[in-house]
Amino acid sequence: MNRQLSRADNLIHQFDTVLRTLVPGAAQLSRPTPASEDIQDEPLDADQRRHAAGLMRINHTGEVCAQALYQGQGLTAKLPEVRGQMEEAAQEEVDHLAWCDSRLQELHGRTSLLNPVFYAASFGIGALAGAVGDKVSLGFVAATEEQVERHLDEHLEKLPPGDRRSRAILRQMAIDEAHHAHQALEAGGARFPAPVKAGMTLVSRVMTESVYRI
């Protein structure tokens, strides 16, 4: 028989999730990285490696934000099935987080120092969206995942031609993000108007430009 989790249990679980999200190397994979051993890079010079690391750092922070967003929404979602969907999508985002972290290590890069700030902001936005209602919450997921898809497409074009391992990771992430967006809309998510999406794009640009170097 399943035991009902207490408030203390939930707080411990939330704290554990925060640590696994923000501490490099702590995320636990449920799927192996798409950058398998048979995918090898062509030689990358120092500038190409640095540039690839900057792009992968952006994607890693994006996954930190996604984790926080799903956690915040799952905390305040009204319907159990919506909470379950958030948890399932969050697990796939954990894989993305770990894949990006591992690739950063291969590129001799590091995760962003701004991750705690973006985590806190995204958690608050997610919790607020969930509190407003499941339709808005799911719509926010769909709009966010669409933004992430565009970033991934841009990064696939910007990566050094010889960086095959990063490219393999981003391609699988793009497939997953498109699936999450479709699921959210199918579950009844609201389609956000263009001005709202434009504002979200502006905010995401602030994140990408700051995280590339910091």
C-alpha cells in the first residue's frame, strides 16, 4: 500500500531535486546520452571548443530552468493527471540536464554561475502559472518548449561543423521538446498570443546572452 507523503517528505523531495538540478554531475540518467561512443568529433581548435562550450552552457541552463518550471507547476497544478504529466516531462528534462553537463565536461567547460538565479525565477513563474490554472500552466509549457526548440535549431547551425557529439545531443533534445509541447496542447493547454510569446523571447535572449560567458 502506498504511503501518503507528509509535508516534510515533500519538502525533502523538493530539496533533493533542487540539489540534483544545480549541482554538476548530480542528475541521474534514465536514458543514455545520444553522444554514444561511436560518434566522434573532428578536431576542434581552442576557439571552436570554447564556442561549443558556451552554447552547451546555454542549453544546460535552459534545462535548469525547465526543471524549475515543471517543479513549480507540479506543486500548484490542480488536476492529478496534469501533475503526473509535469513529472514525466521533468524526468526527460533531467536526461537533457545530464547530457549537457557531461558534454560540457568533455569540452572542458563549466555550468553557468547564474543557474541558481534562473532556477529561482523559473520556479516562481511555474508555481504562479500552476496557481492560475492548469490551462494556463500547460499553455506556458507549450510556449516555453516552442522557444527551446527554436534555440536548439539556432545552436545546431552555430555549432562548429566538427562538433558531432554536441549535435547528436541537441537533435534528441529537440525531438523531446517538440513532444512536450504537443502533449501540453493536447492536454488542453492555452495557445498564447503573439505578444506574450514575444515577451518570452525577449526574456530568453537575456538568459542566453548572459549565460554564454558567465
